[in-house]
Amino acid sequence: MLRMTLIEIVLFSLPFLLFFLYRTFILRHRMAEGDAFDPTPYHKLFILGGCFGLCRVFVFGVTSQNLPRR
């Protein structure tokens, strides 16, 4: 139960962590060049969230203990 909870927490928080890393990288890069900064890459977050959602379904499907035995 603890393992499933930790996996859930990690998979839930990973897109947020990646977004903040992306935002920090872009902000520092654009501040150095003097460009404007758009802090809302919604299309990238949507695609990334979908990918992590599919990974989450796969991980829970593989690690499930309630599989029928043949």
C-alpha cells in the first residue's frame, strides 16, 4: 500500500516539477537575452500530462497484485 501511494505521489508531482524546471530555465534564458517571457505553455503541459497519465496507467497495471491466476 505504501509503495502504491508513493508511486501515485511521484507521478502526480512530476509534471509540476518539470513545469517549474522548464519555467526557471526559460526565464533565465530569456532574461539573459532580454526577450519577453510567456509563463503559460498550456499545450506542452497538456501533452505532458497525458503522457504521464498513460505511464501511470501502465505502471499500476504492471504492478497490480490483483491479477487473476491461470
